[in-house]
Amino acid sequence: MVWEWFRWLAETKGINLTIFYDDWDGGRFFAGVWTTIHLSTICIILSILIGILGAWLQKSRFRIVRGLVQAYIQFFRNTPPLVQIYFFYFAVDALLSDYMGISGGILGSYGWAVISLSFFAGAFNAEIFRAGIEAVPESTIESAESLGYTNAQIYRYVTLPLAFRVCLPALNGNLINLVKSTTIAYAIAVPETLYVSNQIWSDELNVTEMMYVMWLTYLLLVGALVWVMHRWEKSIRVPGFGRR
Amino acid sequence: MENTRTPWKSYLAMTQTDLPVMKPFQLAPAKPVGEVCLDILSQRRLCLCLLAVLLAWISVDAAIAQSSGGSRPSALETILRWTPLIFFGPSGEVGGFLLNILVSFMAMAIGTFLGLWLGIGQISLIDPVRKASWLVTQIFRNSPWLVLLFFFMLLLPYEVEILGKRYEVPGWAKATFALSLPVMANVSEIVRGAIASLPTGQWESAESLAFSRRQTIWSIILPQCVKRMLPPWMNWYCILTMSTPLISILGVNDSMALTQNVMAAEDRSEILIPLYLWLMSWFFLYSYPIAVLTRRLERRFAVKQ
């Protein structure tokens, strides 16, 4: 069996990859990888929703709404994400649970990681979406008007599809960055890949091997995402727009 | 928003493409600091609200301090007392917010230097050099920063021997090196992108003037790239500065680590929120002006090619 080969590797060569022959270590490592994947997925979805809402509110008639959205975006863009996640997990959680009279915090570390990372990436998404919508030229909208489209139809069939295709490269860059940022959840003990790897190398004293395994795992995860997104980007690129 | 419609022909000139279907995509030009401040200040109600919240906090804070019989200082006093420590670090060693800035400077310098060479390597005519540069760039671009920090903090030696003498390698030096690697990879991409965006005519005219390839790159291509590279380079500086608190996880005494020490020492829940906000405001005040300047340069350089 393959597992036996890894045991042999540990015994004779001293390369101790416990995750491949020890059920307990293997179990928690792959649970960690799975946590990274669903944490990333939830944060991607939420951050896109926050981005859409933010881009929409930036067009608001009320100056105060625009000011608040701008303040939100600039605050999250210009403060360190690690401090943000600590702020939510330690300070906001303590305040809210004090206020609501619940002992032991209202959300676990996973919940606060989702909220903090989504707000962080959402701030970038809002700007990206707004720039995409602004890139759709007036003449295209006028043509749609002259063809008898209503405002809602123009938005649905003309503005949004074009805006989406234009801002996809920038959006992908940000989402990939978000997946890389999920490692920050390590700081508040969310059991994702980095955290469980750390546990395993503390227990088994195989720091070097686990370090390489962990790095390779992240490279595979992020690399796969980059590759898929890049293919998608290429396939729906607006022809004749932008450099090459 | 003026109502005048741009004539079709000027779209053609703006997009400079064969199929002028869309305006050029540009990330939102942020308002300059002054304008944002004025925007917020002109919201008298919002300002009054913020002021009221601040005053309420200070008075509640003072009242709580009073009611405890004067035995405990108020939260405001506590925070102000610890501020020098968090900003300058413990006396006699590098630390605190100044260390964050120092690390960001050095990591940026190292990363830019290495990234420039790596970027030039990516357009090399020698196949192995080009492929290796591409691979190194991709590996370090796609690794999470925290993973790189762990990797180099734990696997680099903690002391080195030079000429028979042992020197301890300080944690922040290893952290600086680890942070400079993703910067290197991204600078490499910036350099490659900037070189690729120059018109081929530049290369051809240099060739016709009998410039060698090395001369062409160093005295014709790269000087023209500086303008294109500056805004994204500054953007990466901001991202790097926002990542420096990560070194606190690896046990370096930066402002984040010291803030956590202060919180543990005080053990008072009411100082948590103000202290975190206080720390975040320093980062904000440092990074926001750079971000605004970046956006302004971007807009200025975008107009003419």
C-alpha cells in the first residue's frame, strides 16, 4: 500500500509525513484543508454581495450614505486585516455579548473570521464593481434606449453583463488575495490548513516536512483558482478592449 | 455629472482600439483627502454625532473611573499611558509602530531590488532563465504571506557564524526577508507588465540606432517604464505595510504584539475597542495619504502615453 511506503520513508529516511499513514493526523489535516475551502467560498460569496451593495449605495442620492460607504471602504482598505480580525473577534464580540447578556461570546472564531474577511474583501469589491459600471459608455446605453429598453432592462441586459466582463480581471485578483488572506484566521484559532499544520508539527516534531506540505497545499489551492479564473477571464473577454 | 454626451469619435480616440465598444477600465479615482474631509465635515449632523459619541465615551469613562473610587485610572488615561510603548517599543530595543514602518521600508527595498532582476529575467532571451524567473514569480505571488513568514521564520537559522563569532539573527530581520519575497514576485510582475506595455517601436528604433540589447533595456526601455510602474509599486507598498502586523504572530515585538501585551496586562474589557481603534488609526493615517497620492499619479499618468 501507498501508506506503508510513507511509513517506510519515515523509518528509513527520516522524512516523516504522518498525514499519509497516521489516521488521526491525516484526518485533521484534510479537515483543515476542507475548512480553508469552505471558509474561502463563504467569504467570496459574502464579499461579492457586500461589493454589489457598496457599489449600489455609492450611487445613492443621499450624500450621507455616500459618505458612509466611502468611509467604510477607506477604513477597511487602509487598516491591517490582522488588526481587523482581532478587533472583531476580541473587542466587538466582547462588547456585543456584554450588551446582549450572553456569556461566552455570540459567534465563534469561524463566524468572526467570515465576517471580518468578507468586509475586508467587500471594500475592495465595491470599488471594482463601481469602476466596472462606470466603464460602460453612455452611447451603448443610448442605443439600448433607442431600441425601446426600459431602465431595468438596460441594467439587466446591457450594463451588468458588460460591467461584469470588464471588471472580472480585477475581481479575480481580489478574490485570489482573499483566499490567501484566509490564513490570517490562524490568529484567532480557526482550524484551517495553517492552523492544523502547526498543531501537527508541534505534536509530531516534523516541522520541515509539514512546512513543505502546507506550502505546497496552498500553492495547489491558489494555483488551481488562478488557472480556472484565468481561463474564464480569457473566454469572456470583451473583444477589442484593453491591451491585448 | 454634466449632460453633454461625448461624441462617438472621441471614444475612438480614448480607447485606441480597433473596436471602440467601451471606455477604458480604471479603478475608482478616489477623492483627495481634503475633499473627503470637507465632505464629512460638511455633514454637520454626522460630525455632531461623532463628537457626541466621543464626548459621551469620555464622560462615561470618567464617571466609571470616579465610581470605582479613584482607584483605577479611566480608559482614556490608560490608553494614553501605554501609547509611547506601543509607538516606540520598549526602551533599548527596536519595536512598536516604528518597527512596522522600518520593516516595511526594508522589505520594500529588498523586494524591489530582487524583483527588478526577476522581472528582467522574465523577458530574457535565454529559455531556462525566462522559465525559472516565471516559476519563482508565480510561486511567491501565489503563496499566502503568513505561510511564507512561518516558513522562513522557523526554518532560517536563529544564529549565524561569521569569522568564528556567533551572531544572533533577530526575529525582525528574518521577518523582513520573508515579507520581501512576495513583494519581489509582485514587483517582478509589475516590471514585466510595464515592459510589455511599451510600443514595439521603442525596441525597433533602438535596434536601428545600433543599441545592444543590454543598452536598450537599461537606457531606453526601463526609464520609460518608471512612470507606469510607480503607481502599482506604491500600491504594493501600502499592502506590505498593512501586512507587517502579521510578524506579531511569529513573536516579533511590533505594535500589534505590544497592544496585545497591554490588553493582557490591563485585563479590562472597556479599553479593548478604543485601543484597537487607536492602533488602526495610526495605520490609517500612514497609509491613506499614500493611497490618495497613488490614485492621483495613476490618473495623471493614464492620460498621455
